[in-house]
Amino acid sequence: MLRAAVLESLRLWPTTPLILRDSTADTRWRNGTLPAGAGLVIFAPFFHRDDQTLPEAHRFSPELWSGDRDDSDWPLVPFSGGPGMCPGRNVVLLTASLVLGEMLRQRRLTAEKPLDTGKLPGTLSPFHLRFAVRRG
């Protein structure tokens, strides 16, 4: 469950919101054609926060990550995807899950100013989060 919570946090507030790719074939658009080999910038939060496709777009919903995802699913790419996927993905998920699990096992954390559980903000500064920490 901690792995899903880490992935969901990255869906809502990606550490790398821009994905760089090159087109592999000519792509016809309404206003012209994008040639093969053209550079693209993909803004991941556009996919992650699309409330017309994801009913939970602006909510913390770790259950999105509980099953296997395939190419037919709406794209959620907290670590990019395909050949450009972050090589540290598994190390980050393992490390973050272990640290969070151990921290929650030993301490009780309470947000001093909880986030609104309605529509979560599009950006979040980790420098402004404050938690009260108590023993077990």
C-alpha cells in the first residue's frame, strides 16, 4: 500500500512534470503535420489531472495503482514511460516505501495544516508542509 501511496503522490505532484520525446512517424494534426523526428514536450500533469477522464483527478486515490496497468489505460507516468522511463524507478519506490513504513511504525505524524480533501492543489511546496511528530 505504501508503494501505491508514493506513486499517487507523484501522480498528483510530479517531481519531473515534463517528458521529452521525439516523434517516430509523421503525425497529421488539424493545422498541419508534425514530421518524424520532431522533438516533443509532454506535460504529464495534463494526463494526471484530467478530470474528464479520471474522476479522481484531484483526489488522493492510491487505489489507482492497485492493479496492473496496460497501454489501454489512461496514461499515468510519474516516472515517465517506454524507453525513457526513469532507471531509478524501482529504487525510489523501494526506498520511499521502506522509509515511510518505518517512520509510520515508530512515530505518529499529524499534519499541522491538513490539505483540503476536496480538490487538491495543482502544485505543492514540500517546504511549507509541517507535521507534528509523536512517539508510536
